[in-house]
Amino acid sequence: KILVSDWTKQLIQVFDENGGFVRSIHLNDRGKVSPGRLAVDSKSRRIYLQCTVPCNTGRDKKIIKVLSEQGRHLFQLGSGLRRPHGVACHSQTGNVAILDTDLRMVVTLSRDGERQMKSFGCNLE
């Protein structure tokens, strides 16, 4: 399956490997968050979705939501992250790598988000 985050419609579209539309995953908090980058854990089928939450301060907040394959909200990842920007899943371990542009580092968490596996700084310029 191919998952596409649709910022404009505020949902995730699912396609088969031939590009045929399968279904849409509607976010429960539609209108309150805008979906961005996403990654899928190939074993648990969880969807890790970077979302933007509008704030009155003028700087939108970014979060990582973890969804079931059906789109049900399971939990939020990344306590301590300030501005998660990119997300990726390791195909064998299920560990989740998150790029935080404010902290200028990549943080790798266990698939359940309970343990920080490692982190390292990066030059974003």
C-alpha cells in the first residue's frame, strides 16, 4: 500500500501498488491539525504522522501522532521534542527516527515511544 498525507484535505489517502485509490483515513481532530510527513512501521502497521497544530502565538506547533492502520489515534510521540520535522521507521526494528529542527538533532525512539534508543546532532545548514 502507498499512503499519501493530504495537507489540503486534512486526511491520509491509501492507494494500492498500481495507484488505484483504496480508501481515505480521516483524522479525528480534522480541522485542528494538518497532516505532514509520515512513515509506516512494516511490522505493527502503525502510522507515524508529523502534524502541524495551529497556535495563537504565531508559530505553529509540530507533533508526531501514532495511528493504527485504520487511522485510530493511539498516542503521541516525542515528549521533549520541540519541532519534529521528519519521521522514518526502521524496517526491521520498528524504531522511529525523528528529525527535530529546533534541537538540530535526530532522535531515535523505540516503536512504542517509551525508550530513547539514541540521538545525534546534525548541521542543518
